[in-house]
Amino acid sequence: MKRAPVAAAWSFAFAGLGLAVACEQGMPANSGLTEPFQVHGAQFISGPLPGRPPNDAGLPVSADGGAATTFPPLTITNVQFANPLVLPGASGKSIAGRASSDTAAIGVKIEGLGSGYWVLPIGNPDPDFPGQSDFGLSADFDPSDPTGRHQLLAVGIDSNGNAGIQQEAPLCLEQRIPDNLHECLKNNVVPRAVFTLQWDANWDLDLHVILPDGSDVNPKQPVTVPSEGGPPASDVGKIDRDSMRGCIVDGWREEDLVFPAEPAKGNYQLYVDPFDSCGLQAVRFNMIVSEPGADGNLHPTFTRSGEFIQIQETGGGSRGLFVFEKRFD
């Protein structure tokens, strides 16, 4: 079988278990920090993933009599996730697999996303699978990645820069506003309502929701019905995080009050508290109300935007700015 050479003629040099990637034509690789996912300990290379497209050849054929399986050159024989569902902003997502023993490195990318691919060295031969070597990687995903079902593409590359046939592995990226994993697991019922605060700079903003009974639900008091010890009931409304607390950058800049069940009847007042500017001059925010549509999906039914400047930070001395009143009947 003819092997597809890597575009841009990359060469691979090994020292122990390390992989050095250099461009023979002097084309630099960028760091990949703006890519939809980042692979720990891997090299990012701009451009299309090398190799032939998936399903370009038949599957490997196992020899008779228990002999070692034979494979076409540079075959990815297995790709697996502990869980193919990826939550927004997931970090340390483990992906493992095996490749034929002529493979020196693995290239990976999400089909149709990003501007390049990641390359990491192959691992050790697998004694349980003759003719194959293991690989494993740990990846971080961006909270703003496009949601829905995607394909992870993996390809084997040899020490001369030749690439084999790309192998697909399905994964699903959940949406940023929590929908009870409905984006990926369609049998899951979406929440009855979600109040979302999102912002565009590393401030510490806080979502405050005043319930019909006058209670103030916020990241410091995150549940709509306090429990008598232990975790709150599964149908109780709850704020999912205290984003940017203490000005610690968490990559989210979002807080959501999620109502798994129908909210109590009455008026709900939504506020934004500019708790701490974290030394920045200004921030813009969006307040979003999302509710189920006729299609069973979660949809925004209200959005309002605003802005704070540094002098308006409260240090928690007030609820902040009143944004909207939502009524449930």
C-alpha cells in the first residue's frame, strides 16, 4: 500500500521517548492556543491533517491460527474514550488507542475545526496485541467549541513523515448553557428554565436572582430551596459555579441558575453584581433566559446586554444592577 507523505515535509527525530518536530522548509508551527482543543505534551502543526481520508481501504485482516494480526502500513487500529461526551471547557480528557508497529507518531484533530493538527510520539509495543503499539493523550477543550456530534481524526505517521489512513472516532461536544446533556443525549429532558450571566473580560461578576419569596440566590447562596444538610434535591434550582471568584481566571466567565423542574409561580428579578474589576477597566455582559421550545431543545427567549466600568465595583456590598424581571405563571 502506498503511503501518503506529510504535506510540508515534516521530519521526525527521536531521543528516548521524546519527539522533536521540525519543518524542513522553515515553516514555523504555532502554539495552537486558539485551537478548539489542546493536547498536552504534543506539537501543533498548521495545515490539514496528513494521510488519506477515512474508509479509504478495508479493515485489517486477522491471520489464521492465532498468529499476529497483519495490518496495512501506518494503521490506527483502535481509538477509545472513557466517555465520548465532552463538557464545555473540559480539561484532561483522556483518549487512548493503538497503532501498527511501523508507526512513530500520531496526528490528531477534530474534523472540520481548527487550523491544524497535533502530533505526539507513539508509546510502547502492547504485549497483548502483537504488531501494535499504544498511544495516549490528554486534551483540554475550549468552552466556546461548537456543540454537537463531531469526529476525532487520528492518523499514523512514520519517522520519514509518511502518513497512513485517517481513523474516525465519534465524540460529542455539549453546549455551554447547561441543558442536562440534551445536546448529546437526546433522550435527556432539558431544564424548565436557565438564567445565564456571561461576560467578556476577567472580572468577578455575580448573578443574583431574587425569588418570588424574596430570597436572594447567588453564587454564595446557590440553591433556591436550602436543604437540611446534604446535597440539594435533584429538582431544586441551583447556580452551577462562582466564576472568577477571587479573580482566579477559570476560562468560563459564566454563571447559570438552572431549574430542572418548573420554577415556582411568581416574579423573578435578575441582577448583575460587579463584585470585583480584578484591575481591569471595563466589562460587557449578557443576561440570557433560556426555556424549552416545541422541538424539545433549550432556546434563548430573552437577552439583555450591559457594561460596567471599574469605579462601579461593589465588593459585594449590593446586588448590583437590576436587569430584568421574569414571571412564571
